[in-house]
Amino acid sequence: MDIIEKQIYQTVIDTIPNPIIITDGRSIIRCNQHFLQFFAYKTLKDFKKVHDCVCALFIKGENYFSLDDINKDTFWINHFIQNKNIDKVILLDQQKQKHIFKININTLEEDANKHVVVFTDITATEKEKVHLKELAFHDQLTGIYNRQFFHKLLKKEHENMRRFKDTLSIMMFDIDHFKRVNDTYGHDIGDAVLVTLSTLVTKYLRENDIFVRWGGEEFIILLPRTNVSMAYEKAHTLRKIIENYSDTILPKFTVSFGVTQILTEDKDQSCFIRVDKALYQAKIKRNDVVLL
């Protein structure tokens, strides 16, 4: 390629609004201005003084490629070409902000050892996917897990319980006289009570405890590695915390709990039948905990 052809080629790739490089897999041979602007370098020579290869800048992340995914003898370009399902990387811009890029690689016809790599920024799209996933798994009012997602989590924890011969307990609770709260103060205050309760309970849960809005004013907490005695004590602790909570805006409210241990032989709805029955008995007295 003569000087004029190189200038024309450079002009063409500079007009494309994506970072672009031409590489042999080891080193960058050519790049466009958008690539340099992203990393805040004036020239490719300046970039190469600091970085041997752009691949070293790929940040490790679930479902995103980094050099940790391959051995030292494998060129990252070859790995991408051979594995069509691998096409996304994470890079930091000059402000250290994360960007997610989809990578498209085309091999030059005149030289099979050289490849054109186009980086397409899909950060906004990926964030939207995460957001939609969050909406699918979480209750929109309280932000905790929803009922639909709970069954997947329960199945996983039940399998872990069998495999590791561990204990697993569950508690169900709801707000006493919640209809009276809505009727007296209105649904906005009722919603605020639900949000406040969720926030309050979350503060006293372990990281691996699974907190779910079951529906309306009913909630469930799944407690891995917790026997029924420990779950019973935990329920009493939460009951007292909620009973003693006061707010200048919200009315006082209490909660009743049903508690049971999930057994290895439990199938389908059997554990729910027990915990629901325990909650029903607790609701007779109100502000109580019943173990079955």
C-alpha cells in the first residue's frame, strides 16, 4: 500500500464513529481517531509506549472477555475468531468510566494475518438489559425480590440443602390490620408502610438471606443454613424491632410471623402449607410468632 492509499485508508476509518484498530493479534498496526480519543492519546505511537496491546486493557467481568479467559500461548484475536459466542469486552475511558463494547473482527483479504477490529459501544443497551432483568426479578414498590423469582431461588437452595446436608428454614409474615391502615390513612401511606417495613427488615438480614414480597402485605424470608430454632429466634427479633419502630409520619404497625423448617422430603407446596398455617395461627393473636 503506497502513501496515498494509506492516507485514503486512514481518512476512511477516521470517519467511522467507532474505535477501530488493525492488528496482527500481537500489536496494533493502525487505528482511527476515535480509538485514540477514547483512551486520550494523540498518536498510536503514544498509546504503544504505554500499552503493548489493547487486549491487556480488557476488564474481567461475567460474560465479558479478558485475557484471564485464555492461556498465554493463545492470541486473543484467534480466540474471538474461533469462538463466535464471545464478542463483548469492558474498557475504561479516560475518565475511568466503564464502557461495554461489542467486537466485530474481519480478516483482510490481502493479508490473512491482519484483522480489522471494530468496537461498537453497547453500554446503554447492556444497562437497559440489566434494568429489565431487575424489573423482572424485583418488586417495583419495595425493591426486594418478587414472588415469581422466589421459586427459582427456593429450588436452588433446596438442592444445596440436599447436597451439603444443611438446614433451610422459611418464615412468612404480614402486617397486622393492614386494611385498617389503608382505610384510615390512604393507600399512599399504606405503600409507605410497606416500603419502610422492607427497608427495616433488610437491615437485619444476612447477605445470603432471601427476602421476598409474596403479595399485598405478605412477605417471605428464606434462611439458608438456618435451623428452625434459629429461624424462630430471628422472627422474634424482627417482630420486636418492628413493634418498637416509630415514625413521625407513619402510624404504628405490628407484624405476625409463621416459621417452619424446610425438610428434604418437602415437595411442591408442602412447606408453604405449614408456614401459611403457622402464620394463620399467629394472626389470631396478632404481633406473634408461631412455629410449626
